[in-house]
Amino acid sequence: MDEIRPVPGAPLKVLIVDDEPSVLLMLERCLTEAGCVVRSAASAEAGIAIARSEPLDVILTDLCLPGMNGFEAIGAFRGERGTPVLVMTGHNDSEFQKDAICFGAVGLIEKPVDLIQLIDSVRRAAGRP
């Protein structure tokens, strides 16, 4: 198994939005271990409130959320300071994935999440080499 390596440079501030508590916990632990400062929200609305209140380097959101869905949230997140948005999805449908990019996501992460790929994707989205 690959080892989780710290992201170089100043800690990245990452917001995770997912309505599944176990997923939030796993992603929080992984990104914290990689040296990120992590905030989390269980809904798009709560995530948008966080994004409005503090600067973030990357937002990682699920597409299937209660209330406002992930597609709607991408636009709202991008409108808040232009923060790059990565989306997580369990849908392998290429149209579904293209739609996420069209709505403004900078990348996709398929569920189940590969934690090493997750860290690499977050690093790239934040512009870290």
C-alpha cells in the first residue's frame, strides 16, 4: 500500500462536502494526515456558508447531496472566491461526469475514493507541483 505523503508548502485549506458521515471522517483523516487544514459540511448549503466565511484552497464535494445538489453547488462554490472544486461521484456515466466539468468542476474523483489519488488531485487543483 502506498504511503500518504504530506503536501509540500503551507497547509492547504480544504472543504469536504458529503452527506455520509463515514465518508467525511475518512476523507478528513486522510487529508489531515497529508497536512491539510480540513473543514467539513454535510450539505451544500452548509458548505457554501463555510466557503463564504473563510478562504479555501480547494473544495471537494459529492454530487449527490440532500437539498441543493452537487451540480448546483459547484456554481455557488466557484462564485465564492473562484475556489477550485473537485467532485466525487459513484456514477461512471461519462455524460454525468462531463456535466460536472461543464458546471465548473476542475476534476473528478470516483468513489470508492483512492486516498493517494485524492491527495494528488487536491494538490493539483490547488496548483501545487
